[in-house]
Amino acid sequence: MRTSHRWVLRALVLGVLALISSSSISASAAAPVGRVPWAGGSWYLNGVDYPWVHYGNDFGANSWGAYGVHDPSTRAIVDADFARMEQQGIRSARWWLFADGRAGIAYDSGGLPTGLDSYVFPDLDAALALAQKHHVYLNLVLTDVSLLYGASYANGVQMGGRPYLVNTAAGRQALVDRVFTPVFDRYGQNPQILSYEVMNEPEWAISEDHAVNGNATQPASLANFQSFVRQVAGAVHGKTHSYVTVGGAASRWAAQWKGLGLDYYSVHFYDWMHPWPDVDVYDSGCSALNLDRPVVIGEYPPGSSVASFRQYLDNWLAGGCSGAWAWSFKGVDSAGAPDPSVMTAWNAAHSAITAIGSPAPPPTPTPAPPPPPPPSPAPGPGPGPGPSTGGPPPEVRFDFQDGSRNGWQVNWGVGIAIRNALTPHDADERALLIRLAPTAGWPAVDVQTGLEGLAPGKTVVYKLWAPSGAKVTVTPYATDQGWQEHFVNQSTLQPGWNTITWRVPQQEGIRAIGLQFNDGAAWGGRLYLDEVAW
């Protein structure tokens, strides 16, 4: 979304929210949890919002000119951008098609669409050829919410001012039949079009959502917009093999799009949402939305006061999302652009699930957890152990009260993300939040600094909080001078705080200590590590 809309709009809505404190992906689709089937595989859609070269003018013409993707200069820009995406391992991108209706659409004297202009197809042909060349799969955003805002004019071009295209049956029918359907007919079998998005952030112009932007002087009713979504979804499924979604402004409204024929849900996240539980999908995770289709984060900032770009990437995967598109690849506003080196490294490490269209890698054995040692006493709720006979009580070395991770990091495995967070039991207590995705595996965290006073034979204590029903066991370990892990007793977890006591094995030096999560049941959920002591 344009800078002038996005950041002013966020400030306006924050006050409102404070007061209001046929080719479908079925819920039982034969794909791994959190994956979207496409191009012969099931994928995690880690990508970017492109989202335009020239807002509203990439496809079609108006009195300003015809400089969409068919134009050599624009085509060269897109070619270079898509080449950079390919280099970074980006296989999916979100690109806006008709935006606020300023270009590409012919209207009659009453303002109803009569069809497409002569440049839309050449522009789309060029865009899809470049997407194929660089192995990029597109989510084409049909319209922007600014289509429903009050009209503005510049040099003979009307921008927005067309709420009747959603508010009236005649408007909806004309838009679907005369504008969208010709596109669906022509490109229905094109494999580069992963999905169509009905509208970007429509909630800012829907009365019942109680967050109407001041520019939306004739907001739509929810019933009218839901009818619009049904019509578009029906046309997409009837004419194409692509999916269909809505670019939801925030997770609090996601459920209102259920039952309308969407194939996946898309919700957006920005810093201003972080204090508000009903829109803070960063903390809640996509799985907690309890929707009946996959959930993709359609927009999020590539690094902010909430998290770094790398933390965002890890968090969306661990939180059960089916993909995430960073806003924005070209840095079209103050949110900035994602770090290419971070994106490249992350996609390379997760290519088995992000490289859409690539042949499946040869199967490799799943690393087995270390053999279970003799059982140890089950940990239970409560503080750390009392003083041991003949020695002082253990000293807390990592308590996470400074708001950082205290040097702890993900050591191996996918489907795991960590960050500093408040603990569930005490609003003033902080800990290391460990979020596991519902993916079978044995991920681990470790720390390689602050290990003064630690030696073989030393007793180490972890406090670990687990929710009721956690189907995961944990195995502490120490890493020796040669970077070899030495595992100790595997422990089960009880609801609440668990005290896990273990002794550093006899080994040559200590490079790190850590904790492996044995999640063979693909449980998924949150754990909190606190008061690491020895």
C-alpha cells in the first residue's frame, strides 16, 4: 500500500481498535501442515510483496500513457527485479493488478466497466513471461481498497471513487464479468499465477468492521462485500486452476471470510498491532486463528521494533503459517526492503519447502533422537532445586530480564523460532519463548557465550514452562571443544514450570550447552525457558 495511505491510516485505526477492544485447498488436503499444494509439490510461500513498478499503471493504460510491463523500460525493470528474486531464492510474489481502477479498465458514461483496454493483455503476457523465466509464482491482487475511497483526479485520470462496484449488484456483476473474467479466461491454465486476491485490505471500507478510513465516504456493507468475494471466487474456480484469497488487513477479521470459497486466508501484520491481542498474529501464530484453510501473512515489515527480519522469517514458519510476503521487495515506503543476504540464506536453508516447482530432493533419513538413557525422575512444577549437599546453590546465569535472548540461538532444525517474551504466569517476568511448529522433528537451541564456571561434572538447571497437552520431550546436551554434542537424560514435561537438572558429561572442553526438543508427534506450541543456572 502507498506510503500516504499506510502510515497515516495505521494511526487513525489504532484509536478505533482501542475503543473496540474446484481448485480449492480443502482442510483435509493431502499436503503437510502449513503447506500450499502447487507445481507438483506442497510449499511454504516465503516471498515478497512486489507490489508495483508504477502504482496502478503496470497493467493497462490511461491518459498518462501506456507504460505497463509491455513497455521496454518497464519490462527491463521487472526483468532485473525478478532476476534478483531468483538469486535470493524467492519463488512467490504479490503484485497488484488494477489497484484503484485508474488504468486498464474501460467505463461507460455511468461509470460501469465495459471491458479491458488494449494494453492489459500485452502487459500481463510480458509479466508472466518474466515470471516464468525467473521461476516466480504470482499472487495477483485484483483491486486495492482505494478503489472504494472518494475520487481524486489528476491530468484527466480518475483514481478511486468507485464504491458502487461493490455496493451494487450491477457494479459487482460488471466488474466480475467484463474485467476479471476475461483475465481468468485468457490465463486460466497459466502455472505462474498461483492465486488471485479479490482486494487488498477491504476492511478499511466495510461498515461492520468499525475501522472505516476517512476517505471511504460510502463504505460497503459486509454482506455486499461477501457477495463480491463469492462471485470472484466462483469465477476463479470456474475458469482457472489458480487459488483465490482476500488480503485481510488484520487477523481479527479473518473469520468473516470463511465459507465464501477462498482457498487460503491472508492477513497482514505491522508494528502497531503488537499491543493488541486480537490483531497480534506475530505472538499468537497462524495456527491459533483456528481457520479452515491455510493462512499466509500477506504483508509484514522486513525488520522493525517487534523483530528482526530473520526473527520474522523464523516466527511465521514456527507459528503454523503457510507462507509470508515481506512488504516490500522494492522498499516502496518507509517500511523498507528485506535484507537480501538474510533472505538468500533463509531460503537456501529451507529450499525443500520454499523452492516452488523444484524437483523433490532425494529422501534422506530423518535424524533420530539420541537413544533414551535410563529414566530420570520426572520434573515437576516449582522453583529450582535447593542447595545440594556439600555445595552452594546454583547461580542463575541466564534470566532474560533484560529483554534479550542472552545469546541463546536456534542451533539446528526447522519449525522453531525463539525470542524474549513475557511469561504466561507473571506479567513482570521475562523468559525465552520457544515456539515449535506442528512439524515432526528434533530442533534444538543452545548458547555459546556466558559459560564461565561451567566444567564437566557440573550440575546445570533449566526451568522450562510447558502448556497442558504438550507432546514433546526434551534432552539437554553439552557441546565439546570439537563441536560434538553429548546428550544426557531425556525428560518428559508436566503442565506448568518444570525443573530439569542435569550434569555436564565428561568431555574435552565446553563450547555450548543446549536443549533438544523431541517433537516426533508434530505437536507444535509454546515453551518458555528461564533461570538457567549452575
